[in-house]
Amino acid sequence: MSNTDSFIEEVTEEVRRDRLFMLMRRFGWIAVLVVVAIVAAAAANEYQKSKARTAAENTGDALIAAVSSSDSEERVAELDALTTESPDAQVVADMLLATHQIEVGAGADAAQTLTGISTSDLETPEIYRQIAAFKAVLAGAKDTPIADRRRSLEALAGAGMPLALPAQEQLALLSLEDGDVEGAIAQLQALIQDAAVTSGLRNRATQLIVALGGTPAESAPVLADQ
């Protein structure tokens, strides 16, 4: 009985091996293909990382080279001619360009550069667009009518906008520039009572209210400056 059981087990095991070998011959190429695909995907991922790292290094070197000149006009020319391989890097390059354009007195050119960032079709983070739009208003102040600047600032001063409070401060200054002292004081009063106001912004607004002959309202607790 024992020999019979042993023989049956051996036959069963042999049949299992035959089936296994048959399955491997029939479907083994699938396993090989999966392994090859995994290895290829890993290699492609490493290549993309290496490519991105190289591009970032090249962009950094190009930016350093562009601003290394002691001549302001030359720095503007170098930055204006610079192109990068990523939207974020291009924003940095254009921000630098606008800064140097302002430095050489080309405020209108700087405003145009900054407006290009805020309206670009590139996948630029919204906060960069907001900052660029805000700086564009300031850079082009001499060449832009008050009404146009007010519209741009009001778009940035809405509830929940990241630059709402700085935009409200500029709106108050715009009212003052337009001769509306009472309107400027009212806007500054509202600003210092905003719960999100920073200490630096509150201090500036308070000092301006006093300088304009007003009495600062009691302010809300303020956030620390970042």
C-alpha cells in the first residue's frame, strides 16, 4: 500500500512539473516582458531626473552669467536674450529682467515684462502671476493713467487674493495721488483694522493717517511680518 501511494505521489509530482514547464514555455515571455518594462521605466525615470537636473544647472549658470556684468544696460540685454527650459525658470529670469529694467529707468519696459508674466500661456503658478501683475502696476505708474492702475489694483485687492492688503495700500496711495484725502484715510483705516494685516503694513498705514491729519482707528491684532 505504501509503495502504491509513493508511486502515485511521484506521478502526480511529475505531472505538475510537466504542466509548469508547459506554462513557462507558453507564457514565460510575458514575465520577461514585464521585467524588461520595469527596468526600462526605471531607466527612463532616472534619465528624466538627470535631464531636469542638468537643465536647472544650465539655467542657473546662464542667470549668473547674465547678471555678472558691472554694466546695467548689458545685464538687461543679457537677461532679455535669455531663454530657459522650464516655465518656473523663465519666471525667475523675467523677474530679474524687470528688476534691472527698473534699475536703468525703463519702467515702461519693466511693466511690459511683468505683464507678460501675469498673462503668459505658460504653466506659471498663480502666485507668480499675482506678484508680476502687482509689480507691473508699480513699475508703469508714471506712464499709466490713474483709472487704469485703479482697475488693476482692484482686481488684486479682492477678498482671498494673496496680495489683497498690499493692493489695498496702493489703492489708498492712488486716492491720495488723485487728491481724495478723505478717501485715502478711509481706505487706510479699513486696512489697519483687517485681522490679516502685518505689523509693518499697519505701521505704514497708521503713520500715513497721522500725516494726513487723521486719527488711526483701533486696530485688530496683527500678524507678524514674514
